Amino acid sequence: MLKSVKQPLRQVVIVTVAMSLFGCASTPMFHKTVEAQLIDWLADSGADTNLVISLKQLPPAVRKYYSPSVADRGENFNAGCVRDPEVPSVRFIAAARKGDTLRVATEWGGFTLRPQIDAFVLDGTGKILSDTSNIPMEH
């Protein structure tokens, strides 16, 4: 009987360790990389550029696009495999605006934590004219 209990317990321990090592317990190590990409993108332009560090600073139409399923920068979110249904699985990192284009960086939790950048073209009032999800990350 003891042998029958040891086998499932061993499997649980192996799966837990593997998930911790291979992504399920990841941390957002890429924040500075993503923010640096946004800053580099801004540096290539002239006037009317800025870095946004909170969802609250986004134009209302873009905020609505992400609400309520995205946590703001620094807020709790489901980064790993274990999910709390009351907490979002996506968190805002930063955004950069250059002219009428806004790039928004988010991090997505799950088995592996991954960044995503979305691009929006806005009119003068902040209305979304077009959007492109998951534009390629520059390395």
C-alpha cells in the first residue's frame, strides 16, 4: 500500500519541479527589454512622443480595448499556471506614442510568461482607426 502512495506523490513532485524550472513559475525578466524597445522606437522620432507607464494614461478608447481583463503595471495577475479566476492573466508593462501611433506592451501569464506588443493608429480625438495585435518583438 505504501508503494502505491509513493508513486503518485513522486509524480506530483516531478511535475511541480519541472513547472518551476521551465516556465510556470517565471518572473517578468523582460520588462526592461520591452521598455528599452519602446524607448528606442521613440528616439527615432521628433516631436509628440511620450512613454506611458499606466493604463490610466492611455486614451479612453485604448483603455476600453484592454479593460477589464488586463491588470495595470505592478498589479497582481496570473503569471503562472495556477489561476485565480478573480485576477487577470494579462498585465500592462508600458506604452509609447509617436504621432498617431501607439504601441502597447503587455505580459501574458500561463505555462510560459511572454511579452506582446500591440500597435494602434489613433485619430486626433484618440479614437482607434486601426489596430495590429502581437507585432514582432525586435531583438
